[in-house]
Amino acid sequence: MATAVQTVDRARIAVLVLPGLGTVENLREVHGVGATVARVATHSTEADVSVEHFGAARELGMETVGFLMLSHRIGPDALAKQARIMADAGCQCVYVVDSAGALLPNGVRDRVQALVAELGTEAQVGFHGHQNLSLGVANSIVAYEAGARQIDGTLCALGAGAGNSPTEILAAVFESLGVPTGVDIDGVLAAAEEIVKPMIIRLPVADRASIVQGRFGVYNSFLMHAERAADRYGVPAHRILRRVGEAGYIGGQEDMIIDVAIDLAKHKTAAPQDDPVPA
């Protein structure tokens, strides 16, 4: 974190905190070395666990951002109520986070509009997309048109599942739309191609397993856990992920993947639609 702060000229360095893993003391530590943005992430129905972290971050003078993960799991109105909890706690921008790459454009539009209507001028709205259904960039455009003013991306789409919306593509697309981003497009293209790409062992891709994640709304960080379980128990990762989605597991329940894999291994001859879903 300290190295990142010392390296940048214009960018602000952020930290992402998950309450229960990241603590208020952790926030103080990163603030002490120069981080100025605190992103606090919760499941879309659990915004109340972020209150203490937002309060501490604001006391430190940090910019605050809230992540409502797996936003596809609840409707626009319910999501807006969760955003209200974060805003009242001191959050300055609340994100619709499509952690599974499951949202279609209409779903993004409805959720962003609901948050904009709820928060008004009290807080901005952001959008975080994934490429599982190849809609990360398209959904980002829709989010902007619906009122989102912070849009996430990663170089080379580096991220879980099929990857995030690629920053280099977002920058080029928004330029074409006449939306100012402040991003040096030639510079970000060079960074992606010449610096990040050579370092990546595995480029994100919308393959069978990651498409299944988008189709069944599976938290994207489950992908590699499912692949390891698939190798260990001899069942396809895409079948594991489908069962995980149908069971409704959320981030933090990665250990349940093993139970799913073991259960599938007992029924290898069953058709996918007959796979039992663990209680």
C-alpha cells in the first residue's frame, strides 16, 4: 500500500475491507501510509455490518465507498434500502455490485435508478460489473446513463470469474460516447498490454464454468475453489457451480463447495437437472 501511494501522481489509492475480516485498526494502518479511499463490502442484504467501518473511515478523513455485493439477489427497492443504511453511516458512494456477472441491462438500470432516487444528492451511485455473460461494458454504459458516476474496471479484465469490465475498453467506449473520464487511453492501453498482460498466468475468460456462474448467479470468487474441488473429486466444475447457485450460497461460504462436490461425486451418473442440492 505504501509503495502504491508513493508511486502515483494523480490517482487515489483505495483499500477494500470486508467487515469481519478487515478491522477498523486495519483502516487506521492503511490510512497511516497514505490510502485515502475506504471501500467497505457487504452482501447485498447485510449493509448494517458496515456501519462501524464507515464511521471510522470518515473520522480518519477518508473517502468512503460501499459495495452491495451480489446485487442481483434482491430487487431494486430492497437494494435501495440497503444503500440508505450505508449512506446514513457515512458512505459517500454506494455501488451496485454485479459480483456474479448475472445482471442484464434492465436489471442494472432498475437498480441504479432506485439507488439514485433513494440517495439523491447525499451520495453518489457506482457500478461494478463482471464479464460472465459478456455484459460488463454494456452494463457499465447503462449504469452511467441511469445515473451512476463511479464505474469500476480492471486492466485486462483481471478479476474473478470471467473477469471485470476491462478498464482499457471502458475508457475507449466512454470516450466514444463523449463522457469525460480523465483516463489517458493510450497510457492505459500500454499498461494493459505491456505491463499487466505479461504478468498474468491465467487471463480471465468466459468459459463454460464462468458462464454458468453468470447464468445461476454464483459469486465469482467461487470459480477457482470449484475447479480445485472438481480435480479432487472428479466432477465437472460447472456442475458444482450450478448447484452452488441453485443453493443460494454467498461470499464467505466457499467451504460449502466441498460438500457439493462430494455429493455430486456420489451421483456421477445423474443428469445435471437431477443433481441433488445439499440442504
